[in-house]
Amino acid sequence: MTGQILCNEADPGYYVDTSASIIQTECAKGTYSSNYGASDASDCIKKDVEKNSLIIIAPILVVISIILLAGTKTGIGRRSDEEDEEE
């Protein structure tokens, strides 16, 4: 095979828009290419931010709920009976 150049495909999240390039370009912020071999910036599509945010936020909300629930059971953050009587 004379004259043939070995090419690597772009990794997911990147694209290579020049033939035989050894440099891949990262998709623009907020976009992503999930496949190998993207060859143009248009192959990078908008990320599903809401889905990713939910994956991050859900465990945090669970922890906060547990802390708040534990606080109400132990009396943390509650006024004492003396404070209630003063009012």
C-alpha cells in the first residue's frame, strides 16, 4: 500500500475536520459527539444538560433531606418550649 497514511478516528467528544490530521478538536462547550470518527463540528450536538444536571442534583437533594429529617428528630433547629412560652 504505497502512499497510504494511517488515520486514527476522532474520539467521542472530538472531531477531526482535516484529512490525515493528527490533531483532534474538542467539541464546543455545551456540545458533544458520542461517536468515534466525527469529521466536522456539526457532528457535535447539544448536550442534554437537564438530564445530566438531574443526575448530579438528585443525590445532593437526598442527602439534604436526610440531614433535615435527622435534625427534626433530634430537635436541632427547633425552638425550645421556653422560647414558645415567652411569645
